[in-house]
Amino acid sequence: MAYRHLLTIMVPFALTLTSAETQAAKRFSPQSGLASVYGYRGTRTASGERAHPTGLTAAHRTLPFGTKVRVTNRRNGRSVVVRVNDRGPFVRGRIIDLTPGAARALGFSGLAPVTIAVQ
């Protein structure tokens, strides 16, 4: 029980960006490429959070955890802001993995051409 209490206290602090991470995220230039939907249920993400398929989160290879990214579907112009909490995608040619909830907000399932920019 004591460990659960410590985890509750420590997790919010672990997910905040340091000034070095904030500077790295600001240097990130907008990218265009393919987004994919990845599904997971109840597992832990690379950041240690429990996965929520309906959440507006994403996986990116290099951006720091907690970075907010605007993802815009180039087919229909819809956009959504997601938070990076996982690593990936691990398939060549893809730039971001989105939860099913984020993909639904963008109006696609499977793959879609997108542009991503740090907020």
C-alpha cells in the first residue's frame, strides 16, 4: 500500500518537462508523414502510465514525454492536440502512432497523411 501512495505522488512530477526537454521540443520543426493507429489495452506505456485507448495520447520516437503536439489530418483538415506518452512507431515511413480516440477525432482509422507540430 505504501508503494501505491508513493507512485501517486511521484508520477505527476516525473511527467513534467525539464527546461532542457522543453528547449529540445521547441527546436522540433513540423513534420509531415503517415500516422497510424495503435491499440493497447491496460498495459503500461513507455512513460509508465496506464494505457487508455480513448485518451488523446500518442507515441513518438524522440519527443520528450509530456510534449503536446498538434496533429492535422491533411485529407480533411481536422486537427487535435495529443500528449506524447509512449515510444514508436517502429515501422518505417510512419512519424506518429495515435490512440484510437485521437484517430477518431481526426476522422480516420488505419493510416492517414498528417502534419505534426509541437505546441
